[in-house]
Amino acid sequence: MSTIMDDEIKRWTAKRKSALVLDIIKGKSTVSEASRTYNLPVSEVENWVVDGKRGMENALRANPLDIKEQYERQLKQLQEAYGEAMLELRAKKKLQPLLDEDGK
């Protein structure tokens, strides 16, 4: 890892995260190695890699989305998924008594 990671890391700045993600993308390290080396949860390092790739993809677009727009789009998708899940749960709750009656 570069000199950005020299001392014990007390705070993971964007610059440090970027350096780590670049090392993983370049194949100099793996998610599990980075997790062990810096005592980080694997899921956290994986999220940084996903975020880094998403940011890189956005930066290379002909018309990049601003960050607020990206978050709003993601929030809308999550709200829609939550709404669908709630409808499905309500339907199952209403249907369950009918299924219980048929089973008797």
C-alpha cells in the first residue's frame, strides 16, 4: 500500500479509501487481505469497492449524474421495493386465514 497508509489509521478519509480500493482493483490486494490488515469488516471494504466502481462509472459518463441525483434515484428505488414488500406482506396476512380454513 502507498505511503497514505503508513501509520496506524485512525480515520478512513476518502483519499485513504480510494488508495485501498485502487489497490484492490489493480490486484495488489484483495478485500479479505485488506480487511485483515486494517482490521475492517469485509462488508465495509466491499461497499467501498462497489461505491468506487459506481463513482468511476458515473465520472466516465458523457453526462455525469450529480451525487444528490444518484442518491435520490437510489432512495426512490428502495422506497418502491419497500412498498412492494409491504403490499406482499399485507396480502399474505389477509390470505393466511383463508388458507388455514381450507386446511381444516
